[in-house]
Amino acid sequence: MAFETKNFNVANKLVLEKSEFNVECNVLLGDNVSKILVASIDANVNGYETLNGVLNYSGTIDTKIVFLNENGELNTACSSCPFSSKFLNEDIVTGQNAFVSVKVVDYSIESLNGDNARISVMLMQSGFILANKEIHTIENTDENVCCKYDEIDVVKFLGSTQETFEVGCETVVREKVKKIVLTQSNVLVKNVEAGVNFVTIGGDVITRVIYLNENDKFEDGYMYDSFKEEVEIEGVNRDNYVEGVAFVKQEDVAAELVTDEKGDKIVVKVPVCVNVFAYGQERLQVIKDLYSIKNEINTTVQSFEMAKAEPLEVIEGKIEGALTLGEEQPRVDKILFYGGNYVTITNNYINDGEVFVEGIARVNVVYLNDEDNSWHSVQLDTPFTISEKTDIKQGAVLSVNATVTDVDVSVKKGRELLYEAKIKASINYTTTDVSAVICEAAEKEEYEPKDYAMEVVFAKAGQEIWDIAKEMKVKEEQIVVQNPNIMFPLEEDTSLILFYQKSN
């Protein structure tokens, strides 16, 4: 056999289809509830399993509920609701690496019964499978076959890892703290870099804390802390491509009040989970073209795609919005506090060298109505679009995570709520390169023997020696030896002479 099989791997990224589904959560609040004021709801994925045609995963919906009990007292309850779901795709193979993201799209309080609340949560699942795909090419072992070689760059998947670590944040408060009402932490990845057998991932942890001081006044503030973590992936080097995502395990966020000689401070410990994926590039020599001087050859060419992670981008913007209360809703005489901030990304795309991120920012606003001295809560939804110039190529696959900071809600004429915030979005993206190789070659019938000893070839200006040799079914060396003064590519039309050993 003139040809042997030669295989190599390329990174294949299978983007899983987005879909939405509902989960019913029964939340035990530990006290008889009269009114829910704020709900901070987040979803985490705890583990997954890939089988042929299906990816099964499980997770938790973590809730922090601020409510009034029957005695008019303010309380906060935290709980965790397990759920499971799956992706179906015939290209999923057992044991493959995957990443699953689950985001809260919306929620509704279905019922309140004593100390129990039934909450319907709408989740959106997305993710991807990362694996190496085997590509077939050939090697030549026949001296009668002439080959033209080329070098191609191929990207392969090196591996992934997940790691959880704790980031501590703290803030000093000016007045005595009576009660911590609510904490909400988010993480934003800002850079991912490859090292030698490790990947460095860094970013910010942003925590907002709401508390009640000794004068029964609600206060709030932001805590910022940066992180830089090294996670091990064997075989990675500094020239590799890497991408990373992070999320906060809300169930395990711990906040405590610490008092010392300097006064009160709130300390929050935030567990951050990071997922890192690494891609390596290597240069391979492959057969670009071939022919035989003895036989016809049929070849089959296979095209293939390779996924490659590109440098992460972070964009920022401002959000402004407003909500006018309905006539049936009590007027706002005083905003007490607002919380449960979260962002839902609804769309992202590239257009004319600019990246666009669209979504909805949500917040629960708790306010006082003086007429009957009652507390009320309303959800304020603010659609937004942010954009920034980018070098991201059209057609790239984007994965966006966003968080809001510096949220401010004010009231106008007692019925219009005005919303302002800053937003930061972390954008991971991968591009797809397309290439092709000869994956199969088969010898066919032999050529008819030449019955002449010499041939004149009329070659055209610009022709390469390979093209002429392939057309005439001779080796390049024969053309060079028999036409020693000719330079290629030809500068002008040229007559070449070829001599053959005549067969009788």
C-alpha cells in the first residue's frame, strides 16, 4: 500500500442549545410571613455527567428572602432548593468535558402559607462540550508518488479544571449595626493567562451589604476585593489559549458582624468557583497535493473546524430606567432600601466592529407609605444595551457574564421610581478556524506507456515546476536535470524538453 493513515486531534467546541424551564421551590422561612419584601435568587451547578447523547446535571437554587412577619418584624431567611436538568444532543459522547451555566430569568411568589413560601423560578440553561476530534490524513510510502507538503497550525483541547477558593471582604461601619439584612456577592473575571502547567485567573468580587443601624435606619454599601488564583492544568505553556469563568456559591456566602476597639465592621467570606479551559496549538506537516508517475490516484479531502479561545474582554456601561406605579399601588413616601439586584443577559452580538450586550437589570425596591404607615415592595425591571469597539471577529461564539454596581433608586412625585447603575460585563469568546487535509488516497489504473523518447512541453509564464511535473506525470528532478538553465516560476512562456526511456 502506497499510503498509511496518520491522525491528529483538533479542539471541537459543541455549543449546547439554550432553553428555559421552571423549578418550584418550597422555601421554609422559619417565621409566619405577612409580606415578602426582597428575594435574592441565584442558581449554581454542582455536577454533571456526559453520556452518549445526553448531558445530565444537578444544581441548587439559593434564595435569600427578606420579609415581614405577622408582628411586623423584619427577618431574613436563606435556603437552598435542589434541581436537575439535562441537554440532549446526538454529538455528546460519554466522558466528555463540559461547562453548564444556569441563570435566573425570572421568579414569582406563588403562595405564602405560614412559614412556607412557594416560589416558581424560571431558569435558562446554556453551556458547551469541549473535546478533541480525531482528523485523518495520510503519509506516503511509495517512491513513485510525488507529494507537495504544507504546514498547518492545529488547535487541540488540552484539558480543564475546576477549583473553589474563598475571598474575604470587609467594610467598617460608622454606626452600631443592629442587624445585617442582606448580602449579595458577584464575581467578575477580568483576565485569564496561561503559565507553565498552570493557568492564572483573576478578577473582582463585588459584595453589596444592607444593614439596619441602631437608629433603625437602613444603610448599604459595596465591598470590593480582587483575586488572582493559579489553577493547575498539566501540559499548559505560556503560548497556549485559555478561557475561564467564575461564579459565587451563594449558599455558602457567610456574613458576620465583628466588633473591636475600632468599632463595628462587617466581614463577608465569599466562596468563588472557577472553571478554566486550555487549548494548545502545534504546527503539522501534511500532504497538500500529490500525484503518481505510474498510476492514476483518487483523493478525498476532508474539511474540519477548530475552536480557539481568544483573550477575554471586559466592557462597562451605564443603565438608566424608570417605573411608574399603577393607580392601585400605594404611593412612595420614602424609599427604605433596595436589594435582590441581578442581571439577565438576553442577547449579545457583533456588528461592524462593535460588541453589543443586551439584557434586563432587576431590583426590588422597599418603600414606606405614610398614609397607613405600611411597607411595600415593587420589582423594577430596566432593559439595557451596552456596547464597545472590539477586535472580536464576526461569527465568534460569545459567553457573557455581567454584574451591576453603584445602584441608585430615587423617587419622583411619589409614583415614579428612577433607576441608575453601572454595569460591567465579562466576555469570553471562541473563534472557529476551518482547514482541510487529504484524508484518503487510492491508486487506480496504470498510465499507458509512452511510445516516444522525447517530448516538448510548452509552459506558460508564471507556472511553477510542481504544476508542470504533475501535468506531465514526471518527477520535478527530471525537469530540473533536463532543463538546467530554467528558473521557476517561469517569467515568460517557455519550451521545456523531456526525455523518456522508450519502452518496446
